[in-house]
Amino acid sequence: MGGGTRRFKRKFKKKTVKKGEENTENGERRSYKDIVRENKEFESYYKMQKIVPDEEWDTFLSYMKKDLPTAFRITACSKEEARLLLKIVQGDLFASLLEAEGCRADLKCLPWYPDSLGWQLTISRKDIRRSEMYFRLHNFLMAETATGNISRQETVSMIPPLILDVKPHHKVLDMCAAPGSKTAQLIEKLHENDPVPDGLVIANDVDNSRCYMLVHQAKRLNSPCCIITNHDASNMPNFMEKAEDGTERPVKFDRVLCDVPCSGDGTLRKNADIWVKWNINNANSLHGVQYRILKRGVEMLAVNGRLVYSTCSLNPVEDEAVIQRILHKAKGALELVGVSGLVEGLKYRPGLRRWSPASKDQERILEKIGLDNDVDYKLEKCLRILPHDGDTGGFFVAVVHKLSALPWEAQPRVDDDLSTGDKPNFKKEKRRRILGYREDPFVFFKGDEEVWHSIREFYKIEDLEPTCLLTRCLVGKKKNIYFTSKSVRDLVDHNQTKIKIINTGVKVFARCDNRSMQCQFRLVQEGLFRIKQYVKGRRVVVPDEDILKLLQNFDPHNPTDLSILTEETKSGVEGISQGSCVIDCKGLSTSFVGWRGNKSLRVYISRPEAIHYLRLLGFDVSIYDVNKFKKEVKEDTKDPDAVEEDKTLTDGQDELNKQPTPDGELQNPYEKLDPVVEKKDIEVAA
């Protein structure tokens, strides 16, 4: 349930009311523009808390009522591709996308984001999505997002992963990870200098359906070092590992991110309905679960490890009160640390040292956190990001350092500090969840499989540890083969009967029943980058002029004939038999999965991926731009914005899945999806 825009979900019966229809008398859809952005209770409460000086209040409130600017960041998994894409964003071509009938949207580089990869526009997502004048900008952002090269993410949401300071060898836990934008940043940091680092990221969420959104988000980065789990973060079970003496011990994480469920009043600029719904009890009811998640997080944190606690709320009951409560209970085992050096250029305010209770519930909360004692918890080291300081949303971040074991860690863990009501039976709940929603097993290779021997010989694979390969079936034909790092393999193998693991690994081989190929498995583009250093055979270096021809051929029924390619390419494929191969780009240090036909050669990648690489190679891809506003829309379809949004994240994979197999048989669009990602899950993810 993490993420800058989510708010805590109560388990009430769902109503068939569309977003924006609340508080209407006749059930007609209520647009955000019809919502009056005022709430006297909100204004009175935050004036009393003095979150801004009196002389800044009017400016603060005026920004809260404006639409939120669009922000995005360039992903950094491939440094060369990030550098080329940054050059495009900084150049005249991208500037032309911002021009619209004499108007111009300004583009600002976020000074605190590393390597100039974070950017903010002066127009909102709604402006881009609904204005025909920006359709080319919209196409660019959508296409690069679908291929994982850009992440459209709220500016303040980028901060927690940065100050978590992840290194490639770290074990990282993201406790409330969905929808996954922060998880993606953590994965990027892990892979900063290594395609297969020693560290790992565990991305967890309590909501099963949102876990599949996580799967989709993580798949854009194609990491073998990510595990997605489905547990209540406040009662998350321990991951176990073998100690050197052979005994089992709980895994302790070097870094933990607690982006907890919150009231979300820092997101008023993009969630206008909160103006109508806001009241002080929203925060009061969430304080307990926020504290329990944080408490479990510091328990799973290693000594000398770092935890980041964040909310998209301005309320001290959800922010400083939760932090002070855990510091009070830890009795010196935890401390707040300053991190200004990691986000130089970011304007923020110090945390509040005092705040005023506005209800009896808030008074009871203050009693629990030891507000009246003489201990200085240095709450000013917390970061408060206010909308009028950087034209962003509101946000709160605190960084906790674990100095020593917690006072209660030597004792059996009990589920204390529940805010109200009877304590639930978490053991029964955990057992029901694990047994009731069991996923397909993760079956790792032992190294002596016949299919592995065939793959290894066909592609001349060297030094790839076969026990890091896995499938999702115990019997029958193996459909897909996935690759994980050794650390992920060990953790999954040791915990999959105790932990509800939704997904892990990156697909590297897929079954291909083509009689012209001597091996039953073809290479897969999404995992090629992680294993290409091990593939020594069936590779051809292709010059840029031929790469451009291959990438522009979107017709899978008519692959590029070898006769129109250069002699260099022809001679390169002479020794390669028909079937799957690796095409190495001569002018760009990247590789593509290809197919060597009898008299042809093709790249086996999706259309959005092909357009991305054409863009990096300097090709004018504007010929592929589609103006959705020029399309005829049937009367019974939803509005073009919604149609486009629904297609955004699935077009790339569907484009590839609908291509014919090398022997000409058309595939079912959903056959190539992982066993755990069904059609309904893709619709949810979109």
C-alpha cells in the first residue's frame, strides 16, 4: 500500500461508484473541476499546528489548490541508454514537444536528483493527457514508460529511495511497495554498476491485486534480484537463512523502506476529492497501523542499518508522532539522522518538535509517545516538503539509524500496541493466507537437467550457474525459464514454504517448438541483458545501418531479407544455423534477441522497444506518432484519455506476444505471460 498517492483501505463492501461521483445527488459523474478546493476544518487544523509561518500561509494554501506539475525521471539501469535519453530530453527535439500553438511548457531539472535524471514540467498530467497540442509529448512519455526507460513519478516520491542510500551489496526491504515507483528506484540503485549484484530487493504489499501491479512495474527493469511478496507489513514474517554453523536465523536487512498507508492530504493537488473528505479523524485512525509497520520495520533492520519512514501526509499525528513513539519505545537503540548531503538542492523544512492535539484521540496518542518527557529526540532532523517550496506535493520523510538491538528483540515477538479493539489472531490469518492463495512453485534447476544441457550446448553458454535458473512447474514441459541472482535463489529456496512469494526472477528462455531449430528454447529480450556475458555462441555484430533496417521492420510475417543487408552482416550470420540468436549493435553497446531464418534476419523485440532504440540511434520516430484525438471514437466507448491509459502499460508486451512464433503460428496474447500474471491482473496493472 506504499506510494505517494495511496490512502489506507478499510475492508468495507465495495460500492459501484466511479471516482469523482461521490457526494452527488443524482449519481452523475462529478468532475474534479467541479470540486470546491476548500475545507475550513483543514485550514483551521493546520494553522493551529503551525506547519508554516503565518506570513506564508496564504502562499501555501494557494499552491495546495493548484494542479500538480508532471514529473518524470530517466531510469539508470543502463548508463549508456540513460545518457543518450538525457541528451534527447535536454535537446531541441524534446523542446519541440513542449511547444503548443504559441504556448510553451517549461522543463526544469530537479537539482537534487543525481546525474540530472529527474525532471519536472510546469503542466499537469491532465493537461498533457487531454490536450491535443501535447499529443507528441504524451506519446513520448507513454512509450518510454512502457519500455521502462522513463518513470512518471511525483517529484516528492523520488526522495525516500535516494536518502535510503542503497548499495549493490545491500539486502533491501520495501514493506508497502505497491504500485512500485519507489521499488523501481531501489532496483536501479542496486544495479548501479553490476547487472547481477550480490544484493536484493524484497517488495511487499498487503493487497494481493496490487502485488501484480508490482510485478508489472518490476518487470520493466528486468531484474534477477527482486522478490515480490504478499504479507501484512505490520505482522511480516521473518525470512530465514542458514548461519555458518548450519542453524537457522532471521534475515536482517541493511535497508528498509516504510512508505506507509496514510491519509494522503499532501496529495490534495492531484486528488481533489480529499478536499471534500478531509477530517482530523482520518489521521487518528491510521496512527496505530503506521506505528506497527514502523515497529516491525526496525525489528527486521540490521544493527547499523538504515530505515526510511515516509508519508504523503502533512499531519504530525502520522509523521513526527509515529517517529517519536518508536524512538521512545526503543530507549536509545534508534536515532534520527540528517541526510541533507544526499539531496543537495532540495528545499525542505525541519520536523515539528511540538504540535497541538485537536481531539481526545490525539491526546491519547500524545500520552503514548512520551511527549512530555525531557528526552530530545531531535525531530528537527525529519524532512517536511511543502508544496510552495518547490511546486510539489506535500511529503514527510524521516531517516532512522539502528545503533543496537532493540530492548524487546531478545523476547518472543508479540503483537502489542494495537490501537483499538481485540487483538486479531495473526497466526491463523497468516496460515489462511499462505494456504488459501498458494502460487505456483519456484523450481530451481539442479544442474543436471537434460533441457539445460541442450540450451548450454546450443548457445555455447559458459560460467552461468544453472542452479540460478528456475521454472514454475514441477511436471510437464517447461514453458519458460527464469534467472535469479544467487542471493535471491538462496532466500527463495529456503523460504517459499513459509513466505507468500508472488514473483521473482527474469525470463531468459522461452519454449519454441520449431523443427528448424536444434534447441527447444529461444532467448528472451527481457532477460538478455542479465545473461549475455555468458552467451558465447550464436552472436553476430551488426552495423548501425542494418540495425536501423531491422528495427523498422514491424511485420513479423515478412522478416528482413539478408540480401538487402551489408556484407558485414551477411558474413557474420554465415556460421549461424536457423533459430534464436543474439544481435549485437555495433554503434550502441546493447544487444537484441534475433531470429536467423533461412534467408532472413529479424529482431525479436516489441514495437515500443524498437521505437525506443530507433530514437537512441538518432532516427526520426515522429512518423510513428499517433494522434489519438484524430481517431474516430465509438459512442459507446469510454473517453480517449481512459482508453489510452488502459493501453499504456500493456501495449509493449502484447505487441510482442501477438507476433507469430518463428514457425508462423500466431500466439495467444496471454500465453506468454507468467503463470501468476493472468489477463485480469494485466487489466488491474494498467
